[in-house]
Amino acid sequence: MQSLFTLHSFRKRILALITLVSFLFCALIVRLFVIQIINGKDLQLRATDQWTRDLAIVAPRGDIYDATGSRLAVSYTTYNVYVRAREVKDSKEVAQYLSNLLGLNYLNVYEKTIKKNVSEVLIKLQVSPEIAENIYQKNLDGVYLAESVGRYYTYGNLLSQVLGFVSVDNVGQSGIESQFESYLKGEDGYSFTQSDLQGKEIGGSLRYYVPATKGADITITIDSKIQLILEQALEKAMLEQKAKGVTGLVMNAKTGDILAMSSKPSFDLNELPRDNIEILFEQSRIKAITDVYEPGSTFKILTLAAALEAGVVDESDTFYCSGSRVVDGVKIKCWRSKGHGSQTLEEGLMNSCNCVFMELALRLGVDRFYEYMQKFGLGQKTGIDLAGEASGILMDKSLVKNVDLARMGFGHAVAVTPIQLLTIVCGILNGGNLMQPSIIENITDCFGNVLIEANNTDKGQIVSKETSQTICKMLSSVTNKQTPYSFLEGYDVGGKTGTAQKYDESGNIAQGKYISSFIGTYPASDPDYVVMIMVDEPGAGAYYGSVVASPYGKEILAGILKYKNIPKDNQTVVVETVEMPDVTSMTISAAEVVLKKVGIYFETDGDGDRVLKQLPPPGTTVAKGDTILLIT
């Protein structure tokens, strides 16, 4: 009986042992499953991280090209300097050498060379290949170089706002560099070396190299030669007119391609003012798309187009300007206080008569005026492929009274961006098709695959071809007052000037502050090139667009025609020049008689009847048909 009990007890022990072993075995299997299957990849990465040391290989950014194939932004090889403190044998020597060579603080570098608890620490980003070679030849233990990439802009301060710039670690911060960062940045590579438990490199061990992949290249619609012509004119306008700022655009009227775009003042992309963030931010804004302004008389092109298209006016209609008009009990002045008298529609455009365009807007009425303005795209973004575009300002239609409508007719009580106004004008003049403006031609990866291709979107017909041709003809008359082809000798150029007052932060008129502008077209009969220039707060004495902005628009057009080697449309035209007579101290009426005799047009500043000053001064040589300023 005792023997049987002993056997039963033994069996129980064996069973318990088997159960325990089975449990442990199952637990071991589960543990192995968790380690190898569930956490395998993570543990493998952690092990690799312990066994190796890696340095990133920064991918070269994609290049940016202009429409002619010229490189505007390129990447070049630089080097980042690192220290692995565990491998440094003489911290003082390393710190002394690196601080002297790299122009760094000795103590800061020394502290980094003694941080044994850190695998590696950055000493300096983007040193030149020459300095990197010196460090390499010195062969200091614990000092490493990693290939990196710097950014270089071929033309320095050309197209600075549009191109934008990158940070010190090669990330786009503004302009195209920022907006197309995901395409330009590429994919970084790595360099691995095996190390021991203390993080020291194992001599003769395996090295692994994963190459970087270059970012995609971008070709833009900008022509760098036209861009240079534009920027030289803007710099000249800035200096001569003592302006707060100047903005310019050149657009292909038929396609919507931007051929040049700039604002001054600007900065050199290779010498960024990073120590003054306020200036850098202000000067890096693409003002042609971000800033809204009251356009003044250049807006009259839109009012004229709407009135002709709606059939509320005919070329044969006549108007009378007494110098002002009363609307809703409010007296609204024409820019010429004595008035323009009786005039045709074309003469009203030539004279830039506010009274004529008040009449056109009132004939349209609020509903029809707004119907056309919204069709043109006023108060809406153009959709240009650049970030930060503003939509302009158009009053809520329900709040508009006749007095507001009258002011809108000549470009007041409405706000636009330069790109918005120029896009609409191009749509009116190119036969009536509103084109979405574009600045990106294509984006191509490093293998030659086209990722994005230009899409010149036609947003539809906004005016008829007949209306378009009529306005083209009238704009030619506006610029060529004396004889055809006389504004730019021998060339068929059209255009319109504008002058608008600015407002302060409280919404009141800022006394003495104006924006002077000019829109020029070539050829006037069927434009390919449309140029726009805006002078913000000219301070040299004059502020009318015809005196302040028009001469620089003329220079830009002349430069483009010369660059493109376009022959004159009429070889026989020779523009006569005359010497400016002295009309100071004369009455306006007497001065008008004298100036008419020599073929000079004028605008007046002031409500007086006697000339106090004239611009340009007496004795200056000017072309017949030019417009000068008389200050009363």
C-alpha cells in the first residue's frame, strides 16, 4: 500500500515537472516570437545603431533654370565638420586647430570635444572644399567630414523674390525654393562605419555607402535677359524718383507666361541679410502678387472694355468735362481741375478724363458693372503658381452707391494686385481670352521624367475680338499722341498711365503719397509683350504716371525689342526733339499756347492758375508729343 502511494506521488511530480517545462518552453517560444517577429526590425535597427556610426550625405537640391536654359540656382559641394569625442586623443589640440581654422570660439569647440556621452557632435555646417581639405590632411583623431550641399544663385540679386532662398541647412524658406521644396530637396544618403561598444571606429571594418538622390530640376517662364532689362529700369526709377519702392512685370499676353517680375529694393541671394529678419521678410515678399493698391487710371481699360462690350457706349459718342461731376450730392473732381471740355471717347482715354469714365460706369449701372468685373476676375486670385497671392478688394455689391460706382469707373474705391490687373488687361487685349498667369514651365526629376508640365489655362472669353481690337487701337493713340509710332520711335506701342492716392492705416487719404503706374503693350495692334511698372511714393517732385512711370516702361519695352532683335514697324518715322520752353510764372492758358506750338503735352498739379515750377526744367531736350508736368 505504501509502495503504491509512493508511485502515485512520483507520477504527480513527473507530471508537474513536465507541465513546468512545457510552460517554460511555451513562454520561450512566445518570447522568441515577440523578439524575432514582432520587435525584430526595431531591435535590428537598434543593434545596427550600436554597432555603427553614420553620417548623413545631404542630397543636392534640384537646379532652377530660366526659359532660355540658363541656370539661376545651383547646388555645390560643401562639408559639415563633426567630432566624436570618444575618439579624440588631445581635446585641446583639436579645439585649438578647429576654432582657429573655422573662426569659432575655442571654449565652445573644446566643450564639444570632451562630451564622451555623445556619439558625435556638429562643429560647423557647410565649410568650403578648401577648408575641408586642410582638415582632412591634418588627420586628427575623432574629427570627421560629411559631404553636404550649398546653394548658389548665378546672378546674385536678380529675381531674388521669385527664386527665394534656403536656410543654412538647405531647406527652402521663400519663393520657389519654399513652395516647391518637396520637388527640389531630393533624398539624403548615408555613410556607415562599424564601431565598438565605446563608439570608436573599428579599423579595417566594413563601410556602407548609400548615395543621395538629387532633387528635381525646375524650369521657369522667366527670361533672365528680360528680367535684367526690367530690374535695371526699376533700379533707375528707384534712384531718380526717390521712391519708397518700385514693382515691375512683363507678361506674354497670349499665353499668360511671366517673362519678368521684380520689386525694389531687393537683396543679393548669396549675401542674405539674415541678421535683420524684418528687412529680409519685407524685401523677400513677391509684391506683384501679395500687395493690393488702388490702380487709378490704368483701371480705365477695364471700365472701357465693359462699356464697349455691354453696348452702352460707341466710339462716336462725345462727352463734356467741366473739371468735376456731382454724383449723389458729392462733387468728384477730374484730375484736371479746369476740365477737358468736349471730347470723343478716344480723346477721353487719351486725356485720361475721370468724368468720361464716371459716365461709363454710371451707364453700366451697379449690376452690369459688377457682372463684368467678376467675369474679368476682379476680387479673385489669378491662380498663379506662387504662394501668398492676394485676391484684391471689391466692395460688397449691396453696399455700392452711385458715388462709389462713379469712383470705381476711374480706378478708385477698388483695390487690385499688380498680377491681377495685368492678367485682366492681357485678357482684354489678346483677343478676349483670360489666361491664367504661369511661372513654372516644367519640373523634371534626375532621371529625366517630367513630373509637372506647364498648363496655360484659358479661363474663357471675357470680351469679343471686336472690343479687344478697338481698345488696342485706342491705347496706341494714347501713347502716340503726336504721330503713330512716335512713343518709341518706329514701333507700334500702346499704353496707359495711372496715378492713385494712397491711404493711411485709418483709411484716410495719405497726403502727398501716390502710386504712379504705366502699362505698355507691343505690338499695340495685337500685343505679345505687356509691361507694367509701379512707382510707390515717388519723392522727386512729380507723381503723375505719365511723368514718373511711363519713361521707365518705355525703356523696358525698348530693351526687350533690342534684345529680341525686332525691326521697326515703320522705318520712316523720326521723332523730333524740342527744347523745353520756360513757362514758369505764366498762367496755365498762356503756358498751354506756348507748349502747343512746340508739340508738348502737359499735366498740372495744383488748383492754381499760374505755373510755379515745370518738370523737366527749361532747356531740357524732350521728344515732340511727350507729356510734362506743370506745378501751379
